[in-house]
Amino acid sequence: MRLIVLGLLLVGTLWLIRQALRDRRRQGGGQGRAEGGAEAHLVPCAVCHTFIPRDGAITLKDGAETRHFCSERCASVFRDEH
């Protein structure tokens, strides 16, 4: 009897996990979404290559190019190297 109950709990848990993953996949995985559900434009940090929302990035002009940084530290490292 215990084995049947444990089996049912396991099957139920796996079903819930599967449903949660399916729902998340339908919603875009939660990645690249800004507050309010709008699509965020992600850009890589020019130093550590971490992807960050463009609106929250620290930016520096490098000639005609705009460089994006995830933190002041990465921006400082870039300034020191260039």
C-alpha cells in the first residue's frame, strides 16, 4: 500500500513539474522579458559578455560604436584597457 501511495505521489509530482515547464516555455521561458511582459532587448557586456537588458546597461561611446556594460567595474576595466 505504501508503495502505491509513493508511486502516485511521484507521478503527481512529475506531472506538476512537466506542466510548469510547459507553461514557462509557452511564456518565453521568462528570459528576455522586461517588467510588464514586454520583450527586453538584451545586449552583451563588452568585458564579461554577460547579457543584460539594454535599458539597464551602462553605456560608453567608442568612436561610432556604443559599448554596453553590466557594471561600473566592467566599464572601468574597458576604459583602462582602451
